[in-house]
Amino acid sequence: MESLLNIVYYIVPFIVLLGILVFVHEFGHFLIARMCGVKVTDFSIGFGKQLWGFVDKYQTNWKICAIPLGGYCQFLGDANGASAGDDNSTIEALSEEDKKKAFALQNPWKKLAIVLGGPGFNYLFAIVLFAGMFMFLGKLTFPPIIGEVLPDGPAMEAGLEAGDRIISINGHKIKDFSDISAEVALTTGAKAEVVLERNGSELSFSIPLKKMSVDGSKEERPMLGIKSQNAVELDNEKMSPVEAVKEACSETWRITTGTLRGVKQMILGERGTEDLGGIIRIAEMSGDISKQQGLIDFLAFMALLSINLGLINLFPIPVLDGGHVVIFLVEIVSRREINEKLKEALFKCGFALLVALMVFATWNDFVHLFKRWFV
């Protein structure tokens, strides 16, 4: 019975989450391609053997495949679903009318628009989700509830525990988790006076502060040594449509800049790479949210992942959308196509790098699960 529940809590939400995000991303490519007059031969959710599908009046094969770990749009004339090369023999065999619909024969501006459609729709989807929540439910807040107490930090030494809700610091009320670091930074003495709620009771702590680095950077500042839990709350102050969209764009920008900052820190060696997770980590987090939280947390997590999916696809790595963007921009500036053999070599290098990153992320996932289950 427990195994069946785990399938419901972990496998089903993961498939739903990934399926929706992949559909949004690929639909962005699909819609812009249709607008540019490019024929889409296949629209696939998943890889491998086709489980279900149909062909529409434009001769696009819409299908769901057996391995639900991604998807693709394949355009007329492409050698594969990644648009990593052009099938010259196929293109040459096309009629003059069909050549007008082949992706490879479009001008680079159209190609650029089609490639940007996927990440663009991921961002648009996240903004729509956030705006809808802000309009009908209120602004998202991260409750001042401790999700993890860092080892050797002031909070652990003082006896704070995961699940404690911080009410005030130095007499100032704490409404959001971000208020904690702000109040700690404004602490003038060597200690922070913390009032928290635990199991319905209020407890007071006088905690000596210690300079730490949580975010992995070399900069140290006074901190309690705690992390937030993986959950959100709503303040129930509903926004107007204009305010909701504005706040949704701000939230999307905040997540984007935060992600880029984390990536930069990893590249420079200022942050450990253990936070780099893959498919297994996404499945774990989506399962934990569906099991322990609720629909709002799941929607917020979906918006977060949609932003990350759009952003990662914009990285200038061949095979990813960002790699195509760089190539098309070079072609626009140089006013000539890049040599096909050079393109092929770049895509092979990009694919190798992508596989290496996936293997590394999966290894991190297994290490994380091992620590969660056995340590």
C-alpha cells in the first residue's frame, strides 16, 4: 500500500509537472514556426516508442511517447528532433512549395524567432501562473518557518529546530523569511533576541551571532544559520490585474537573477556543486510538495521550474536553444551561413557537454537520496 502511495505522490506529480512544462516549451516553438510559415512534422511529448498520437490537417504528427523525460518539435527538413542538422537529401527531394516551409531554408531572423519561442513561452507561462495567483489568492510569501538548521551554526548551538516559526527578532515582527536576514543584519549587539513558536508554545532565545556564508559565496556576514522550508503562503491581499502582472514580472526577474548568480558562483568555485540536481531531484521535490504541501505550492514550484527550463535553454550550449541563438546571430551579423561541418562539430561537443552535466546532476541526486535515507 505504501509503495502505491509513493507512486501517486512522487511519480504521478512528476509526470504531470514535466509533461506540462515540456508542452509549454515545445508549443512556443510550434506556434512561432506556424506563424513564420514553417511546417512542423512532429510534436512529441517524450521520446522513444509512440504510445498515442494523431495527425492534424497540417500534417503534424502530435504524439506522446514512452519515455516522459522531455520532448521536441521536428521541422520539415530537420535531420532530427533537436534541429541539430539538416537532412540535405530530404531537403533536395522537397517540392518547391515545400521548400518554402522547410526550417533550414528560412532566413536567420525567422529561425531566431522560432528558437526563442520555446524559452519565451516558459517565461510567459510562469508570469501567467504568478499573476493568476496574485490576482485571485494574494501575494506569495515564504513563511518564516525553519526548514533546515545548518550544522555548527548559531541556531543549532542555541537549540532551534526545523519546523520552528520565528515570530520576532529584537522585538521586530517577522512576516516573511526574507525579514530574518534583514533583522539579523541590523542587529547592533553580539546577540539576536529571537522569539519563535514551537508546537503551539512561544519560546525565547538569546542567540550569539556568527559570521557565515550560506549562499556559498566568500562574503561572510552575521547569520543565524537556517534555511527556509520548501513551501509558500499567501497573504490574501488580492491584486488588480495590472499590479499582479507587474509583481509576476518582478518575481520572475528575481528568480532569474538568483539562478544566474548561483550558476556564476558554481563556475567561479564560490559555491559547491552539490546543489546541481537533475530529473530525480525534480521528482523528489514535486513528490514532497504534493505529499506535504498543497496545490498552491505545486503551482509555485511549476512556475519556478518553468523559469529555470527557459533560462537553461538559453545558455549558449550547442544543441540547446541558446546554442542555436548564437549561431543565428553570427549568421545575421556575417550575412552568411556557418559551415555545415563546423555546425555538426559544435553540436557534437554540445551534446557531449550536456550528457556530462546530466550524468553529474544524476550522481548528485543519488548522493542526496542516500544522505536523506541512510544518514
